[in-house]
Amino acid sequence: MIYKKQQQIFVALLMVSIIIIQVSCTKRNPSDLSKESIIPKPVSITSTGNYFTLKPNTTIYVKGESSELFNIGHYLADRLRPATGFKLNVKTTFNEPGNGSILITLSGVGGNSKEGSYELVVTKKQIRLSARTHEGLFYGVQTLRQLFPAAIEMTTPQEDKWRIATGTITDYPEYSYRGAMLDVARHFFSVDDVRHFIDFLVYYKMNMLHLHLSDDQGWRIEIKSWPNLTLQGGSTQVGGGKSGFYTQEQYSAIVDYAKECYITIVPEIDMPGHTNAALASYPELNCDSKARPLYTGTEVGFSTLCTSKEITYKFINDVVKEIAAITPGPWFHIGGDESHVTKVSDYIPFVEKVQDIVAVHGKQSIGWDEIALSSLRSNTIAQFWAKEENAKKAVNQGAKILMSPASKAYIDMQYDKSTKLGLHWAGYVEVDVAYNWDPASLVPGIGKEQIIGVEAPLWTETITNIDEIEYMVFPRLPGIAEIGWTPVASRNWDEYKVRLGKHGERFEAMEIDYYKSPLVTWATLKK
Ligand code: TNX
């Protein structure tokens, strides 16, 4: 009897230990760095077949005393702490730190001088991240995040082995402008929502956030010298109801947050069309001096500033001046799209004058591709979205192109005909369509030399909250980010879709509501 009981206990213990062994064996040790699912795909990876383990006593060292280096060290520690539960002290050093540490240093990048470049060397004993610039280090930190198990992105302590495969990654971006646009005019989004959006861009090494701050349905930034723009023009949105605007302090908070993440804010005031909110706020901006009613529909192309009035240019000057003063980046986006009720003969000189105003306030103009009808200043950028002939006109004037072809890069387009959110005037944009294109061979006659980069615009006629933003952004944004970062010769949909599928568990860890495209096999977190 007693013997039988002992036998049962023995069998039970044996089974429990088999289960434990099985569970721990499913947590594979990373050993091949070149097989990790990094997006965007790095330029070069060599693998040395071992792994580094992050431990409770791992210290993050930054070489030198600069506060910016410290910030990068703390940024990394802040990302790794919640899921590991480790302390992860950040310290400064002037020497080579000992075993088990992470070193972040501005020196020694093996001769690589490309802008934004970094090098990550992982050995069994140490992680060494080096770059010529802080920006490069920040990109290296994003790669590091993606090398840890996906559970690293969770906000509570997780049982996992925090191991990274050993080897060397050398990396730098193909294009200098890699961005997304958020339309905060059709629907308004809070400062917190915008911060959230910035976090998405950061994870995929994008560096520009274009904010569409005004349109027919709303004016979203406080202009102190024209207060009705927000009091009146910022009071509603598509579908009606209460909406909002950013005070200049709030806008500056967005700019500051973006700056900490090496992201430049590109503010857009769309003109002369898409201006109903302004025309409703100030009667004098209309040719007939009569204020327009507020607009909450989704038609485009019905409004225009009065291009022949002096007050219009005083207005634009005041607006550009106030926004430029709180925008550290070099760009000011002047819109210029779909001005269907502005005569072409009025539109052309209008865009020329506005570029001059922008230049007076120390910024470079970007405009939607229609601006190429006008003479462009030598440093103006045309954002290609619709008409190839406009893009060619811009290039013929020596201007550079920002690539946002609607049929590929518009992330407000529906994925397929069953998608509930979004529009489809430019077609359906499945994940493969958004990934499978090359900016430098899209428009005949426009090659890499003429292109500054890529941007994925998110128009928000149908998008009302952050969950809906996430659904349209993911999983297309990582693909656009890779187009901007990775040379075309290293990109291939069949290989990319496997890496993207692995990011399913990262989206899950970050609690991102993403579209589970049937074209991709999605990994999920094993719980
Ligand atoms: C076209 S793209 C627009 C926007 C709309 C968008 C919807 C562009 C420069 N203008 O006004 O929101 O389509 O997809």
C-alpha cells in the first residue's frame, strides 16, 4: 500500500518535471543573429553563434558625461525594466566596462560615416552599441529592443530568458526622410494619442511626423494673433460634436516629446483650399467677406482663401510666424492640394508668395504635388500623392520629391473590400501592396537622387480614436518604414512577410489592435 503511494508520487513528479523540461525547451536559445526578425531589415548582420544574457545586475554604461547620452541610456533602461523587473542602473564610464554590461558609446563606428548609422556588437559577455551621432545610437536601441523576446514590450514582469544572439549588426538608412502623417483636422486626437503615434514611428526607425493641422472641418493649433481660428474653427469635426485644438504649449509638448525620440515635427497648414474652418472663423478671408458655416462633412475641394486680398497674406504671415517660432525642424508644409475652386491663374502666384513667407520665417516649404504648377524655390519639396506629371514638373524645376503614392502609401485606404474603416478611392492597400514598391522606380524619370524619402499619410475622415488608428497603421507602417530604411536590393515580400509575422507577438505585447492580414502567418505570445 505504502509502496504504491510512493510509486504514484514518483510518477507524478516525473510527469511534472517532463512538462517543465518541455516548457523550458520551447524557449529556444537565440544563437543565430541573422535569423532574428528585425524591421526595418539591417544593412548587414554577421552571426557568431552564441548568446548574451541580460541579468538582474546588468548595468547600462554610457561613455562620457553628456546628458544626451544619459538620456539614451535611460530610454533603453526604461524600455527593458517593466518586463524584466531588473534594476538596470545607468552609469557613466571612461573605461571599458566589465562582463555582463551594455555599453553605449559615441566613438568607434568602424569607419562608417553614413548619417544615422550605428553598429551593434553582441558577444557572450557584452553588448556594445556605437554610433557617430546620438540619433544613430537611438536607432541601435530600437534594434536592441527587437532582439529581445517579444515579451520585453510588456508592462508587467514576465517569466522569460532575456537572451540575445551574438554577432555584429552594421546599419544605416537609405533615405533621410522616413515619416508618417496624422490628420488631426478631420478628427481631433489628444496630445497623448499623438505621443502614442510617435512611439509607433520610433520602433520602426522613422524620423518625421507630419501633422495635418488644418482643414475644412477644423483648425487645430492656437494662433494667438487670430484667436477665432481655434475658438470657432476648432470647435467641431467630421460628423459634428465637440472636438478640440492644441494650445501652443501643448503643441510644444508634442515637439519636445518627438525631439526626445529623434523625430522632427512637420506642421501643415493646408492652403488655399481645405480652409473652410478658417473661412468660418474670419469673414474677411472670404472674397465676399461673409463667414462660411462650419463644415462637418467629408467632401473636398470646395473652399478657398481669397488670393487677391492683402489681408490673406497678413493672415498667412502671422500663422507661419507663430508656428515657425515653436517648430525647431526645418520644414513647413503649405498643403496646396485639391484647390478646385481656386483659379489656376490665382493658385500659381499664391503658392509662390506663400513659399516666400515660409522662407522669411526660416523654414523650407513642402507641399502636395500640385504646387509644382507654380515656380518652386530651390529647396521646396513636392510630396507626390497623385499626379505623376506634377512630380515630374517639380523635378524638372530641381525640386526633390517626398514619396506618398496614394495607391501604396496611404494608410487610410481599406485593406480589402471587407475593411470597415477607411476609404478606397485609390484602391485597396493590402500589406503586400504597401510593402512591394520602390520609390526610385515608381515614376519614370524620378530616381533615388531626386527623392528625399517616403511618408505614409493617415487621413482621418473615418478614424475617430487610437484603436482605429492602430488598426490602420498596423501592419502597414513597418513596411513603409522598411522601404525608407532598407536598400531595395535587400527587400523581398516573401522574406519580409515572415519577419512581419513574428512582429505579431510584439504588437500583442504592446496591446496594439492590428489587422491580421490573411497574407501573413501571425506569431502569438505563448502564455
Ligand atoms: C485626398 S491626399 C486628400 C485629403 C483626403 C484624402 C483621403 C490629399 C493631398 N488630399 O484631403 O483626406 O484624399 O484619402
